[in-house]
Amino acid sequence: MAAFPSGFLWGCATSAYQIEGSPLADGAGPSIWHRFAHTPGLMRDAETGDIACDHYRRFKDDVALMKRLGMQAYRFSVSWSRILPDGTGRVNQAGVDFYSRLVDELRANGIEPFVTLYHWDMPAALDDKGGWLNRDSAEWFAEYASVLFRALDGRVTKWATLNEPWVVTDGGYLFGALAPGHRNLFETPIASRNLMRAHGAAVRAYRETGRHEIGLVVNIEPKYPASESPEDLAATRRATAYMNEQYLDPAMLGRCPPELRDVFGEAWTDWSDDDLAAVRQPIDFLGINYYTRAVTRDDPAAWPVRTATVRQDGAFYTETGWEVYPQGLVDTLVWIKQRYGDIPLYITENGVALADAPVENGRLHDPQRIEYLRQHLLALHQAIAAGVDVRGYMVWSLLDNLEWSLGFSKRFGIVHVDRQTQERTLKDSAEYYSRIIASHGRALDDPT
């Protein structure tokens, strides 16, 4: 009943700094996350990515685990500073070779590599030159991307430029909770524009040498008004523009949502026609990261968007404080189709952080995660039935990993990782997801 389209790709997702460990190994340079994590007071429990899940040394075991689960695709990111320790110029061949070995191992096990070029870890050497505040960052990024295109394109057929540019700027430049840890309203729209210019530059670079597919990954959080009051409706429009349209509108429509002028005030400057044209490059797919929704009300004190999220009575909230709302995935995908047209979509992240039980006798029971996956995959099937062109699903995440400045306090993985021994233990949700993959979705109709 819930069978998915032929060729639908089932997989999982991770990111480099969250799982690899060994961040300075074999000639790599430090990234902004290495620097951030080693700055006292910025990370919960003073955790760092120095070890993380030790994937850098254990990747073959992790690929074998993916094969055991039946994964057809693996979305991972590349550490820019492993490839170019100074951000530009000298190529660190040992870093290229690591990802080349990973790609070969995946392909040898029948798993499609899905490569994200940037998952928040700019080389520290470039941050010293202004990072995403420097207009040269677009050219820096295109240079880095081109090194990987030349080395891996062909063995890699799906590339994504950026992961969640909204998080980069909101967390990294506005509120300071993420690397590089800035808190400056005036910097935020500058970083946003340069991130999208970098996306456009990388797509243009790929068209010169690449032979396959390249796209963009964004996080979408649908906004629903808390009431029909003019104030709440206007607040919902601001929140939608700020989080969901700020990056997609330039990339897909060649324009910026006008509400951003209201959000940023005097910090906002209109984009030039040249910048808009540079960003609006034809792409082959969009990656959508979906976790939750926001019921939105007007809040003049909530700087700068002047909105607040209203907690819903009776709803289930995760360890990250996010409401579980599968219908939001349907609404998101239909909205994207209506606003941006029939571009192919992948769910590049979807998952849940829970207070997991301990491992007992080699098992970890996580029924709430199973139910989360079941509900969201049924919602995804509903969106596909409504005509949305979704071509794959990547669960977040394969492993319990470093949840950025929250350290290891939030567990998203379908595989438990022992922090002392690095032993991997399949959670019940991993076995459940494996059955979904093997049945191409039909097992969603079975009792969990």
C-alpha cells in the first residue's frame, strides 16, 4: 500500500565535524568548528570533535554497517580544511585520498555517495580573512569545490553545495551559538548573500567540468499563524521569509523576499542584479531538511524577526524542544512545488533526538523514534501521492554524534555509539528502517 516510486533512494546522513574525529590528522588545517569547540565556555560539557565517532579511522566498519542495514545512499559532508588546509591554494592530497577511499568503499558496497560540500566547517584560515563576510568567499568556495569535482565526479553523481545556510547565518553570525560565534545584525545579511554567491559560483564551476547532478540543501520549518489577527499573520509572513524563503527565493526565483527589509531594518541592503543573476543558477535538485513546524505569533520583543513560537497543548516535543508534526512535511513539500515548480526533491535530513534508554544485552529499544520515522515516511508517501517529485529519503542520523555546541547531549542516531569504546549498537529504529528499505516502504503498513 505504501510502496514508493521505482528508483526511490533510501539512505542516511551525517556531517564531517560531527562524526569524523581526527580533525587535524594527515595535514588537515583547523576549521572554524575546531576553533569554536576549543574556546572555553562555548560547548556543553567542554566537548569537541577531536574524537567524535572516530569515523575517520572506522569508516570501513561504518560502511559495512550501512550495507547490513540495506542503505542505498549515504549523504556525508567533506571537511574543507582537510582538502585545502589554508582554504585556498595548496591541496592536501591526503585529505582528498581519504574521501576517495570512502567513496570507493561505498560504491564497492552498492551505496550511492551523496556529497555535501559545506556543512558549516569553513577553514579557520579563511575566517581570519573575514570568512563569509568577505566577498572573495564565493571564489574560495568555487576553488575548493573544483578540487573535489576533479577528484571525485563520476564516482560521485550527486553533489550539494551548502547545507542549511540559514543555520550558518542565524546561529553563526546573528546569535553566536554556532561557529564562528558572531552576534551582529549587520553581518548576518552579508554572510547570507556571500553564502548564496558561493553556491552560485560552485554550480557554475560544476557545469564546466561536472557530468552529473548538483543542488542545494535547505532546512524548512513551515510557519502557521497562532491566530487570524493581522499581527500574527504578518509575523508568520516575516518568519517564513526569514527562515524558508531567504535562500530559496534568490536561488530559484532570482529575487529576495521583501519582508527581509522589515526584519533587518537598517542592516539590510538590496541585492544587485548581478548578484541575483550569479546566485540563480539552474540546479538539478533541492535537498529538504525537515524536523518540525512553528506556530507563530507576533512578539515585538523577539529581535529581530519579532515572532515567537507557541507551544501546543498535547503535542509531543523532542529533546531539542521541537514539536513532532508529520503533517508539516506534507505541507512543506506541497508549498515548495507550488512556489518553486517541479524540481526533483530529496529529503536530505529527517530525524529525532530522544532520551534513549541505555544499551542492555546488545539492544537499545527506541519505540518513539520508530513511530517518528513511521509517521514521517507515511507523510512523505502522502506528498508523493499528491504529485510532489521526491526521489529519496535520508534519515538523520546514522550515528549518535556531536550535536554541535550541545555536545553529545542530544541523540539523533539510529545507531548508538559508546563514548568510551566507540562500539556501535543498532537501535531498534535501525532494524525498523532496514525493514522499510527492504520492502521499499510496504512495511509501513505493518504493525511496528
